[in-house]
Amino acid sequence: MSDSGTNKDQEFKNKPLQVESRSPLPEEELSLPQQARSKGSYSFFASLMAIITGLLVGVMILLFANPSRAGQGLLTILKGGMTGSPTQFGQSIATAIPIIMTGLSVAFAYKSGLFNIGASGQFMVGGVCAVFVAIKGTMIPGSVLWIVCMLAAIAGGAIWGSVPGILKAYFKVNEVITSIMMNYIGMYLVKIIIEQTIYDARYARALNVPVRAEIPTLGLDTAFPGTNLNISLLLCLIFCLIIFVISSRTVFGYELTAVGLNPDASRYAGISSNRTVIIAMVIAGALSGIGGFMMYLGGTGVYMETNEIVALQGFNGIPVALLAMNHPIGVFFTGLFIGQITIGGENLQLFGYSKEIIDMIIAVILYCAAFSLIFKQMLYRIVSSIKKRRQKTRGVGPQGPGRYTPADKKEVSS
């Protein structure tokens, strides 16, 4: 017995070892940071494709309207406020500020699977709350009045955003329908509040906001003369960073994403989907309300009208969010881009283009932004098919959980 055991041990020692060289891991087996970088690349190039497509369509419109000036017109759109004039640059930033906040509102709600198309109503209600406090808050010290006005805008927008959230959570009513209706209800409510409390009959609009209630400028109005630019841009950046941290670095952000991906599975895991949906819409409404506060208390000469028109800033925030792939930091830069091309479009009048042509070009670019998700899917399919072809040519591929077909075998003697 001992001799046979010794012989087997000797045979095992002399037997060459088979070492399998593993193939590279496929994309679905990559680590989470690598997957995040891959998705970020897809999102960036998809947004870039959407912008280029919109600009190409805009060029065709320019060629149709005035072929001799089409090239100059395109350069004017791309330059936007970057014409060497600090006034125009400041105007492009001021144009971007409200749509950054409404875009952030749409992007945050989308994390929980909700399409907040009611940002316009939340924007108007938040704005009228801020203006009301600014005019009627004569007992509030001027140093903190603008902060109190912002809190009023947050409360107004949050309350208005909570209604579609509650109806969605407890009655399963589609948030698109309810938020659209809330836009028009908010429009008429704002009109009633203005006409009954802070109406200026001379101009058929709300009274002027007192200077002491305006958002502080911190010298930005001097750096960009003629614009009265204030700290709203800095506040936008802060809110974008806060939403980014909440969405990606907190437990609530994880619950938000889980509910957006699969409400039933998240409920089975112990997550209160109703609570998450309501809180998401409350925060989204508050963000839109802050946008209204920045719009009407920014000292930009924009006043709250009693016209029966829904604020366009809420709808313009939708393509901003889509173009940014609902990423909070991306929303900030996308909003700046939209503000840039908006000022560039206005400058087209210098080349003889009518205002209708300008509005059409900007609308086409914004419309193409909605196709960024489609471009992202196209890029993913193209890259995936290329990787599969490479794997087939190499003769490698996944064989099961944690197992891959060896590319070759090498014998290593002990």
C-alpha cells in the first residue's frame, strides 16, 4: 500500500500543470467604476451627436432662408455670447440660469422614473410666492429678504410638485397628465394672486420687486455691465452639486434609482416606493420654484405678467435634462450651452434673418436634444456588435458564470 501511494505521488509531481490563459472580461463583467466610465462615454458622444444633428438641420434652414449668409449665421449661433462683449456673455448666462434649475428638476424626477412635465407650473407658482413676499415683506430686514423669498419659492414649488407625486403614489394616476393640468391650473392661480394682491394696473402686471429684495450681485453686475448678473449662477452650481451627491452618494439616492428601475422589486426589498415618489416630486417642484425665484428677483427687468401663457422656461428645461442624460453636473453645462445658442440666435438678426427663422433653428436644436437617448442606444448597439465580432474572431467568449473558454494552454513542468 505504501509503495503504490508513493508511486502515485511521484506521478502527480511529474505530471505537467495545465494553465489556462483567461480571455479579457466582457463588458458586462467589468467592475462598477469601469461600467460607469463606459456609460459616461456613451452619454457624452450621444449628446454630441444630438447637438451636431440639430446644428446641421439649422444650417439647412439657414441655406433655405438666405444661402449667402448661412456660413456667417452658423458661426454666429456657435459664438453666442462669446463675441468679446461682456454684456452679451452675461446675457447668455442670465438666459441659462432659469432653465438650469428647471432642467435639474426634470432630471431629478426622472431618477425615480417620473417625467416631470409640470416644471412650468412649479416655476410660476414658486416665482409668484417669491415676488409676493418681496413686495409684502416690508417688515423683513433687507439683508435676509432675498433668502426668505427663496424659501417661499421653494415652498410654493414643492407644494405644487407634490400634487402629481401624491396622485401617482396613491392613485396610480399618470404624472404626465396631472403635471400638464397643474401647469394650467398654476397659470390661472398666479394670475388671480397677482390681480388680487400685487397688481399694477398701469402696466397690467405685478408690481416691481423692491431693490432690497433682489438677489445680491457681489460685483458681477460691474464685471458684466448692462446685465445685472448676480450670484444665481453660483447657486445653480451649488444646487447641481447637492443633487449629484443626493442622487449618487446617499441611501435615498439609491432608493430613488431602485424605484425608478423597478417599483415592485424595490417594494419587495423594503423600500417605500410611495414615499420615494412623493419626496422626488417635492424636491423637483422646489428646484423649479427656485428657478422662478432667480428669474423674477434677479433684477433682469423681467416681471410677472397676467397673460394666460405658461412659462416656457419649464418646457425648455426638458431638453436640457435629456441632453445631459439626466446627470446633475451635465445639466449645468447643458443649460449654459442652450443659453449660449439662444443669444447667438438673437444675433442672427444682424444678418437679415427674421425672428421666426431664429426661433425655428433654436427649436430644432432643442428638439434634436430629445433624441440623445436614441443616439445613446445606437452607440451602445454598434460598440457591442463590434466587440462581439472581435470575440468571435479570437474564439473566446463567456462559457458560464466566472468561466471563459481558454485561448490557449501552456504546459509548465514542475
